[in-house]
Amino acid sequence: MSAISALYVETAGAYFGVPGVDPWDIERDARKYAGPHPVVAHPPCQRWGRFWHGSTRKPHQFGMGADDGCFAAALVAVNRFGGVIEHPADSHAWSHFFIEAPPRKGGWIPAERFEPYSGLQWTCCVYQGHYGHFAGKPTWLLVSGVRREDLPELRWGKTEQRLHPTAVEKHGYAKARRIGMMAMVGGKDKTRIRNATPPEFRQLLIDLARKCRPMPHFSIPSQGTDR
């Protein structure tokens, strides 16, 4: 079993105690990762998502991409050592770093926007609900260091509609559909629960990383323009 490193993961979370996995939590600071293994990277997504600016009640508290260099460091790691980055669908990091936006329907597409293509970087949209998450949770993946013929076909496409029964009872079908499952998760552990990686999806990412090989002379441009 080849070793991999899991970067930006929760302390004592899904990647701890897994054979062949070296987890890097906040205490180890994954920005300092220097190899040698392929990686599964979960860089922070808050400053790249729909509400990158902060609360709608206090707009523009933060700048887009203000993540202290975490995503950029994750890109360096996957480009140098091979591996996979996971981020929420529609992450602004993709366009910022010149990565092609994958279609919601699924399927692997070349990640590079500009020719000549390396043939070793791929991106896709996959729904974690197919792999055990309580919500659909559309997710973008970037894989580096592997040829297309070596990538697996995933469970493509949207999951079935999921409505929280309490939301339907309190707010009716239309609002329950609009707010989704994630909004109904509350309490002190809500962030951990929403962000948790299901075991089956974790294993998929680990297996992907184990297919990847180092690419020490190749990198995605370090900065782009969000469109």
C-alpha cells in the first residue's frame, strides 16, 4: 500500500488512523508540506465560495481568496507530488488559478485552460451525496499527475432531491427546497458536520491520490482572473 498525505484536515477527523495516510491538521500547517507522498488536499473554502466576502449583513469583511495562501500551497503540492484537491462546486479558486470549470453533469475534463496541455491534470464535478453525505453536496476535484485512462468513472450527475422533514413541516415545500439540507444542521458542531468527508468519499480520494505521480517540472499558473 503506497503512502499518501492528507492536507488541511480536521484534527482527529476522517483521515486520522487510516492505514497509509499521514494527516496534516492545523497544528502541522499543511502549507509547509514538502513531500514526498501524493496528497489529498482539502484547503479552506470559506474565502472562495459564494459568501467569500462574509455575512450578507456585513458585506466585504474579507477579500476573495484571503486564505493565507492555503489553496496556492495545495496547488504547489499536487503539482509537485501528485494528488487531488477537493473544493465546493463553483469555487472561485478554479478561475483565479486558471483551472477549467467542470460541468455539473459530471465527467473528467482537462483542467488546463491553455495549450499545450500536459494530459496529466483533470477536473470534475461529483456529488458527495452519492458517497454517503446526507446532502447532495456538489464538489469539484482537481487531480494532477495521472493520465485520463487511469482515472475511474465516478457516480456522475445530481443526487435525488433531499428535503429535511422539519423544514418541510415548518416552512413548506418551496422554502425547504430552496434552503436545502445543509441549512437545517445547527448546534455547536454544525460546521464539522457539514464539512465532514464521508468514509466512502474519503476512500475514493485516497485511491485517486495513489494513482498520481510527481510532476516536479509542471505547474498551473499561480494567479489568474476570476470571471
